[in-house]
Amino acid sequence: MIMDISSKVKLNNGVEMPWLGLGVFQASEGGEVENAVKAALKNGYRSIDTAAFYGNERGVGTGIRESDVPRNEIFLTSKVWNSDQGYHSTLKAFEVSLDKLQTDYLDLYLIHWPMGKRSVETWKAMEELYKKGKIKAIGVSNFIVDHLEAFLPECNVQPAVNQVEFHPELVQQELLDYCNSKNIRLEAWSPIIKGEVNDLPVLQAMAAKYGKNPVQVTLRWEIQKGVVVIPKSANPDRIASNADIFDFEISDEDMEKIDRLNKGNHIGPNPNTITF
């Protein structure tokens, strides 16, 4: 699979989404997130992932505006938070996000966490915004198979993306297979376990073999599994390094070795057990 940083995957509605994006969870509003966004765009990234809950949408918008990259070349994602779920509150929350992001549309808008019937009402609002052209694609986040099986029959528009925790110690293969069967693209948050992949001997050995670092090997493994990645960093050098993953390919044997690192370890909330 010959790829570069501009490579995109076609979603189920025909919209194209970059394989690599910048995540900005826990990047502080103001200078930190603004500089991270500008560094990412300078290094060829064309996808930025934020959320209302992150509290940094305004900084993301400012970073985009102050970069020399036109808005229409950037794939911008945000998410509706749990307290804003519901039909009317989602419409209102979306407008707040647009205002903070200083844009008049989003490329992708996600339900941040599954909340049963409230998420169905949220989705109705998102479908309306999608049909009006205010959002190019709509999707969900942190939905496991059980959530999706209850949710999908309620949808008039099929979710294009499901963003979940996914990394070598949490290889959600059943969920990946299920989403593939429904033509829903899986996207990984925390794809490098907050940098902890650097400490895993299997990945250290593989990094030496491929002339890369463990983070780069991990991100490449995820993309080869068909999973979109949004590693978070506010460090310009690491932002550049995280993008250097398109000039090598991991063998099938090594892909399976990384798969076997799976321990079912969640570093964030577990969608199987969390209640709101």
C-alpha cells in the first residue's frame, strides 16, 4: 500500500478523510493548542480532531485561521458532549462549536459517548445538519458492538466513523470486524497509549528492524489494519515524527506479533462498564 501524508480513505458517503490526523485532547486552550495545530499543518497534516469537552475549540479555530492552509483543505472533527445530547440541545451545541472553531461547517461531527435514547435524539439532529450540508460526515465515538446493534436500526444515515480507544494493548478486533461489515470506518484515539508503546520490547525490537521508533511502528500497524489514527502531541518535533510513517510497510508476521500484545487494557473509560 503506497501512501504518503496526503493519503485519504473514502468514507461510506464518499467523503475522503486523511488516514493521519492530530488529536488535541488535553492540549490547553490558547497558545499550546494553537501552536500544535499550526505545527501539524506545517508538517503536512490535514486533519484536526477536537471536541466540545476538550475546551480548546477556539484555539483550534485560531490555529487553523493563522496557518497558511485554506480551510477547505482541512478535515475538521468535533464532538457533541454528553450534557448536550438530545435533539434541540445538540443543534445548539453544534452552533456553539462552529462559533468557537470560527468556521461555517464541520467535516465530521461525532456523538462523544453512547447514551441510549438520548443519542438517538442527538443523531436525528445530526442527520438534519448533515442533510443541510453543515456537516460533511456524521459518526459516533466509543460505541461498542452492543451499542451499535441497538443504535443502527434507528439511523436514517449510517454513521461514517466510530472513534474508539485502539492500540496494541487494546486491539478491538471484534469491533473492527463489525464496523468493517457495516462500512463504518474505525478511528483510534490514544493510538500510542500516551507514548507507552515506547516501553514495549516487541515494538522496540521492531523499531530497530524497520529503522523507525516504536510510535511510528504502532501508527503504521494501525493504518495497515485499516484504522485511522489521530495521535496527540503538542511538541512540534514529535508531531513531525508521528507523520513519518508512510515510507515503510510492516510484514504480515510482524502485524500478527503486534496483534498478540493485546491485553484488553483500557487507559480511558471502558464503554462496556461506564454509566452516565
